[in-house]
Amino acid sequence: MALSDYINTLGQDLLARYGERVHKVAINAGMTCPNRDGSKGQGGCTFCNNVSFSPTARRDPVVSEQIESGRRVILKRTRARRFLAYFQAYTNTYADVSYLSGLYRQALDEPDVVGLSVGTRPDCVPDAVLDLLRGYQDEGYEVWLELGLQSAFDETLDRVNRGHGFREYRDAIRAARLHGIKVCTHLIMGLPGEGRQASLATLERVLELGVEGLKLHPLHVVKGTMLANQWRAGEYRPLTLEEYVETAADLIERTPESVIYHRVTGSAAADILLAPAWCGGKWVVLNAIERELARRGGRQGSALNTTTPAPRLAVGGK
């Protein structure tokens, strides 16, 4: 059995619709973030060293060159010959629309690119950007808007210096729905002050608003961050592998089968990772989640309507 036998993965969804493997190729478009440039804050989120999220992406505005570099690596590893251009690093809608249009079009002009996946913040998706993305979708391209929510609790978002609350996410998801754009929401488990119940409540809140895709990440401590200082001072304890796997399985079982999982873990390069050590490799985690679901006899959606709902905790930004 493979993990895709238990959950609805993006890879399997794209394979079914395109008849062949379609792989994301990560792009660093040299963007910044309103939480780093002083617009909303300085220094970014307490956990953010963006290299940990896109370690192989070059800070090079020539999108076509990055796609070619990624294409060669992916072809050797998976033999995929069609790609989604994944604008991953920092906030990829935080610029003038004419500039964004030029960046996105560079990617779409590549003959083997079938669409875009654009990573951003909930407070950086104005209607003009959504109109632009909808235009690409109307041309027949695959389009995903990836929103980094992380938690539905305003107090947690304040604690990690996120610079936005749940209200901004709610507004963004509703606007994306009006434009007919698919959304993949990113959730982080193990944020300071949060445990399993907070993760379950966040998932419930996200599902109530409606979402087409999800990404799950464990919070890991990397060099050059405020979180690293908190960890060294004993003020933050990362999740154990067992805690993460059990919570991830809980969330998967409570997710409707129609929702597509883009990712269920995340890892960081050895040269910047401080803790936990198990975040140094994704396959250990993926295999452990698969084993846990098999042990439970569970799969995506299996807990819906069969157990009591996750506790409703007070969520900020209502």
C-alpha cells in the first residue's frame, strides 16, 4: 500500500486528469513580504527562514531558467514531463499586477507547463490579482492559490508575528470562491501554545468555509529565526514524530475525500535545521503516517459522521 491509497493526493489527481505525471517545479521570483518590508512588520514570522521552505529555488527573476533547472532534476527523479510552476518563496502576489503578469506569463510560456500554483498570504490577494489568475484559468491552465493560514487562532498568529488574523483568511477564501479559483490552505502543527485540539479546531474552521486543497506541515526550528532563539532558551518544545503523525492522521481522517492533499509533511535542509531532527527527511514521516492510518484502519474522511466532532474552541477574528 502507498500513502495515496489512504488520502486524495495532488499527484494522483493530476495523473487522473492529465493522463501522465505532473510535477510542481519551485520558483523563487525574488518577492518580499509585508511582514518583512515594514508594511506590516519587520523580521517576518518567528519561524521564517524561507530557505527552509524552498531550499533548491534560486533567487533569480529569470523564471524560464529556474524551470529548466527544476525540469532536469525532476525528470531524473520522477520522469515527469509536465509541470505546475510553483511560485513558492515569500509572498507571490505582493507586487503590481503588471509585474506579476510578466512573471506568471514567463512560466506559462514554457511548453510543458500546464499551470500555476501561487503561494501567498491571505492579506495579499486583491481582486486585481484574482482577476489575473482567473484569466489564466479561462485560458485552460491549471490554477491554484496557496494561502498560508497556519492557524485559525488569532492569538497564535500574533504569537508568531504573522501580521494577519483569521478574518483576512476568511475574506480571501470568499473572494477566491467568487472568482472560481481553487485554494490550497497551509496549516502548521506544533505552533507555540498549540496542541492537537487546536489543530483539529483549525481544520474544522477551514472546512466550514470550504477549501479545495490542504497542506500540512510540522513546525521545525531553523537557523536565523526568532523561534530558534526561543528554542535555545527552552521556551519552545517541538513536536515529537509520534505526536505529529498521530495529529496528522487525525486531521486526514476528518477531511472530506473531495479535498486534495498537496502535502502532509515538510522538511528542512540539514545545514539550517536545528530541531526536531526527524524533519530532516520526509520519507520517514510519510511512511509513519501511512503505517498509522493502516494501524487504525482509517483513511481520508473515515472519521466523518462516525465520531463526535472536534471540540469547538474559541477562534479569533469572527
